[in-house]
Amino acid sequence: MAQEPPLNPGDDAVPGAPGTGEDVCPECNGSGTLEGTDCKACGGTGKVTQGIGGG
């Protein structure tokens, strides 16, 4: 059984899922840190997975 990548609180979906794309974390503006610690929304990566398109 394949193990899925962990989700960060700021992710809308699993990375690579159809209809999603990688975006800059809106909480830390892509820096990966807030007030000297890892950003909790993106897990310190500076990136989140967001839904794309409309609907």
C-alpha cells in the first residue's frame, strides 16, 4: 500500500491530486517561518497545495 504524503494545515488536498497545484503559503508569504519558528500552515516549506480552477 502506497503511503500518501502528509498534509499541512494550509493544504486543500493531497499534493498531486487532480485539480490542485502548489502555491505560496499565504500565512508566511513563502518564507516557511513566522516569528522565528516553522510556519504551522505549510510545515516550514513555504508552499501549500491549493485547488485550482473555478466551480
